[in-house]
Amino acid sequence: MRSIELTSHVGKDGILKIQMPVDITDQEVDVVVVVQPRLKSEPAADTPEARGWLPGFFEKTAGAWQGDPLTRPPQGKYEIRGELK
């Protein structure tokens, strides 16, 4: 038995989507769900701070480039490849 802990969001439709790790595929599993509402003061797992970024990092750095405008050269035509089987 393996225990996996994750934080997820239940949408307005009441649906909870759980995505399993790629090593758990094509097999029968028993799943136990424990519902524990998060307190408003707890940061959500999808915030930059919860992911290890310093508070305010993106606010200070986003749009901070002051050099020549960044440009992306033309990428050429899209290569059409054969179907995967």
C-alpha cells in the first residue's frame, strides 16, 4: 500500500478531479478520500509562495526588462509528421 497526499480543488459543479502518478496505470486500486476543508489563512498549493518562490517575486520581476525589446524570429513552416501507431 502506498499513501499519496495531495491538495486539490472541488469546482462549483462539485466535481473533484484526481490525477494519479504515471506509474499507477492500467490497474485496479482502492482509493480512500479524506475531505478536510482548508482554512482561508492557509496558502493554496498553487500559489507561488507554496511552490517555494519568495513573496512578491513575480510582482517585482514581471515586466522589469529594460533592454532592447525581445523579438522572436519567424519559426518557418510546421513540419507535418506521420501518424504514431
